[in-house]
Amino acid sequence: MSQQDQDSYEVGTCDVVLDTAKTIYSEESERFKQAEAKTNITLAFIGVLFGAYLTYLGSFKPVMKDVPYLVYTSLFKLVVFGCFTTSIIYFLRSVRTGEYDQVNIDNIVTKDFSKKKETDSKLAIAATYADAVRLNKDKLESKMKLYSTGLNFMSWGFVIFAIHFIIEEVIRYVK
């Protein structure tokens, strides 16, 4: 940049750029924390659901000894078990997906930086915030994709279990 370009920076505009960068960084950091909290809560919920399902499996007594019935009921139970287990794996992977990168101040906490003009300093700091947001965007998107996949498996497992439970009750009372 030429000296004339640097002299034409408006302090107020640079303030707006810096404040906007700080705000976006704070919002993205908060989204990351919310994604972590949401995943942890859902992981606890699926843990309780899985525990209840294991209790159900332990107390289940087949109403018939016919081979087709036993195959059908075993397949349903295996699919539900697989869905719940897979969802737990995805939630755990989501929790372990990277740490949020903080704003790197190594390049701005120097003697040389302190000699820069105010407008240049503000723009450099805003660029540092923008870099941190850019670095964390992929981590957050990956975390949310894993969470969404885990949620889908959990939902399907629950729906399949509910359908299977209703069918089992119908068979029990029709028999």
C-alpha cells in the first residue's frame, strides 16, 4: 500500500471494522461453545436412552418360539442397538473435534507494532480476528455435521424401537 492510501484511512471506519471483527469472533466462539454444550446434553440423553433400551433387552421375553418371529425381533433389536451405538460414536467424535483457536496476538504484541499508526493497528488486529474465525469455521462445521449425523441415528433408532415395541404389543395381545 502506498503512503497516500494509508493516510486516507478514517479512524472511525477502522473502529467499525475492528468492532465488527470482534463481534463476529465472539459470535463464532459462542456458537462453538453452544455446539459443545448441545452435544454433551444430547450425549447424556442418548446414554440414558441406551441404558433404558439395554434394560428392556435384558427383560424381554419372546412371546413365540417361531423362527420367523425370532429372526424378525432379533433384527429389529439389532438395528436399534446399532443406531444407538452409532449415534453415541458420532456424538463422541463431535465432542473431540478440535479446540477453538484463539486470537493470535504474537504478531501484534511487538515493539514494531506499537510504532504503527492507529488506523493500521486497528486493521491489523481486525485481520487477526478474521484469521481466527476462518480457522475455526471448518472445525465448527465438522462438529455440527457429526452432531447432525448422530442425531439422525438416534432419531431413527428411537422411531424403529417405538414401531417394534408397538408391533410386539400387538403380537402379545393377538396371540
